[in-house]
Amino acid sequence: MNPQQNLLADLKDIHYPHMPSWWPLAPGWYVALALLLLAGIGVFYFCRYIIRNMKRRNTILKELQYIKQQSPHANLAPALSILLKRVAVSCYSREQVAGLKGEAWLRFLDKEGKTTAFTQGAGRLLLTAPYEKNNPQAFEQLLHCVEKWIRRKI
């Protein structure tokens, strides 16, 4: 036998390297997973915020509808004023809103609603309604004014 043939017979077959394992992950995957987790948490809190605001909005609008249907005109203005105050306290700080009454309350509503309907229009009924005769048309204007302000704020 040829000595070269012996050398070739002693050679072993080609060995491929082992496939890399999936664990431990490369550092880039840890960064990607952390970003994905943060994005998921952000989406969760954003959806939670949106759902809470929708529930709040629906509750306020349902209460406004209830006031429209249940209150006789004599009790309409105080009920609307209370609802406006509750909405304002939920949108602004308690210190800024809770102590307002009279003309200051109407000026606040006008300023924040970007209107003059409270100091110069139908919104004045919030102050004067207990001292005036029932005027259904004026109360309808007041309801429209209040509903417009509430829809703008919520």
C-alpha cells in the first residue's frame, strides 16, 4: 500500500460547527424586548386614560340629559350650576374653582369657554333665575350654553 493512501484514510470527515443556541440571547434582543415592554406599558396606560375619559364624559352627558328631562324650570339653573362646578373642578384645580361664585363664576366660565354667553347672554340665568319668572325660551338658551361649555371641556 502506498503511504499516501494511508494518510488519507486517517483523515476524519469534515465537522461543521454546532448551531448557535437561542439562549442566552444576544444583547440587542434584550434591548428590543425592553423597548417592546415599555411600548406595551405605554399603550396600556394610554388606553386606560382614554377609557376613563370616555366614561367620565358619558357620565357627565348622561347627568346633563337627566337634568334636562327631570328639572322643572325653577330648579334648572341651580342644577346646571352644580354640574358646571363639578366639571370645572374636575378640569381645573379645586383652589382655582371651588371658591368662585356670582359674577366671578360667570367670568370664569366665559374665560375658560372662550365665550361671553355667561356674563352677557343666557348664562346670566345661573344667577338671576331664582328671582325671575319662568321663561322657557331663556332656559333653553341656558341649556344650550351650558351644554356647549361642557362639551368643550370634556
